[in-house]
Amino acid sequence: MRMKIITLFILSIFIIGGYAQKTQKTVYGVAFYNMENLFDTINNNGKYDEEFSPQGSRQWNGKKYWQKQYNMAYAISQMANKYIPDGPAIIGLCEIENINVIKDLVNQIPIKVQKYQIVHYDSPDKRGVDVGLIYNPKYFKVLHSNSHTLVLPDRPSFKTRDQLVVTGLLGGEKISIIVNHWPSRLGGERASSFLREAAAALTLHIADSLLNEDPNAGVIIMGDMNDDPDNKSVRDVLGAKKKISEVPENGFYNPFWQLIDKGIGSLAYDGKWNLFDQIIVSKNLLDNKKGLDFWRAEIFNAPFLTNRSGDYKGYPKRTFSGGVFLNGYSDHFPTIIYLTKSILKNQ
């Protein structure tokens, strides 16, 4: 794999001070991937962890674990393309059990050469799953990170995944990433909506604080929201807009809204596509001539990640189905956005 970033050449020449200058754009990929129960084989969380142990219902042993690890690393490696030949510079993760499974992931052969580094904090989630972030230090430098717990005063026993905040320099430009895995739809979409609305309010509070601290630094909100772009939590509480023209000052743009409107999703259930896996950008990353600039968004639904036949044709090829080990990947497709940075070079 070529160890360099592809540079896009913009077909415009400027004459400045007697010198011809050409605008070039460097491209960076920022991705999110729900790893679908990336558990180790050790039962250290009682009944919540039992199924992912050799004695559990899934007979989760070393062989299956390492097959899963290789598969997930291979999927990440295949996100490399002509714009980002080294793959994404930053990848947010969810449904990972602990830092050790992330260490095993980044040391898998398909992505080991990238030398991905890790940011991770343990969450209080009852199932023992966390969010995390891996990054290629060639392109991203971490300045600081922290973790935020969602607290519901009227539900003191409620526990879910923390929200991870990582601030750093991407291509020399300051940016913050908030990695989420909002509460599930257990009990029904409507009955559980208030939990995701509370999570969205926390995310908005974090994002607003980051923008108040540095209005010029971009903010990226990513994660498995367990809601679609047009659900109340994302649309109203977070206020992420469908169109760039609708985004207010210090507001947010959700490029995945238009994809789900076209019937393109990141996961499917009961014959219906959803797009829970979203990457949302702050206004200062839109049409930004001086720093990082949002370019495009996509769902990485490559054929090898997809069931090619049967009742679930077209769905993501997951690890298990009906208790049967499929040696697949995840029940979610990864999502990715591309950011560009303009550079003027003398001719």
C-alpha cells in the first residue's frame, strides 16, 4: 500500500506577486464503525458477558474471536481508496468490550502497517461495551481527550456508554471528535426515545462548549445514534440539518440524511433500512477556504460485507445469525466522510 496521501488538483491557476500558484487539496478520511459485539472470550461481567465465553450460548472461543478480529481489520483496510490510500486517518468505534480488544484489532495484519493508536475509556454500560477511537499518527495528533457520562437524575440506576471526546490536529488543523453510542430502542422506539434525546442533549452541550472555547476548530459528531437522521434526537435536539443552506451559525450538518431519504442505510431490520451510523459536522467545516472542509459522505457497503443471497440478501453480513456463526463482519456497515485541506503551491 502506498504510504502517502493522494492530492487532488483543482483546475485553477492564480497569479500572485508574479508567480503562478495552483490550488491543491489533500484528502482525509474520518470513519465510524459499529464492531458488533467485539468481545474477548473471558467472562468478567457476569450474566451480561456469559454468551461471549466458551461456555456460553455462542461458544465464543479463541478461534472465533481471532476470525472476527481479522475480519474487522480487513474491512477497515478495504476502506482505503484512491483518495485515501492509507485508509481513514480517524475511526470511531463502538460495541468494543475493552481496550485489549482494540489493541488486538490494530495489530491485525491487514492494518498493522498503519500503526493505529488508541483512545479509550471504560464506560459504565451494563453489557460492558464501550466506545473508542483509533487514529493514524501520520495524519492526526491527539492534544487531549476526556469522557462524559450520561446521568439521568430520576433514573439513578440507568447506565449507558460514555461519550468520548478527542481533540487533536488533523493535517495540522485543530478538530474535535465526539464518539457516541446512544441508548438502544429496547422497549420500543417511542418508549425509549427520551433516552436518546437526553444523550443528544449531552452531545450538544459538549459540542457547544468546544465551539465556545475555539470557534475556529471543527467539531465532528459520530456514532451509532440508534435513531435515524429525521428522528427527534438528531433532528430537533441536536439540530443537525439535512441541507447545508439550513445550517445556522454554530450549527450542524448531517450529510447522511439525504442518503436515508434515498433508501440507503447502514443496517436493516425486518425489511426496513435504517441509518443509525452517522457522522455530523459543524458549520465551520462547510465551505472552509482556510482549513479543513467537508467534501462528501458515504456508506461503505462493499460486496464482501453484504449477504449475497437468501432471506437477508443485501443486508450486512454479520457475525452470527439465529445463533449460527457466519464468520461475517458486523450487522452495521461502516460510514465515512472525506475532509479536504487546500494548499497553494508555486509553479
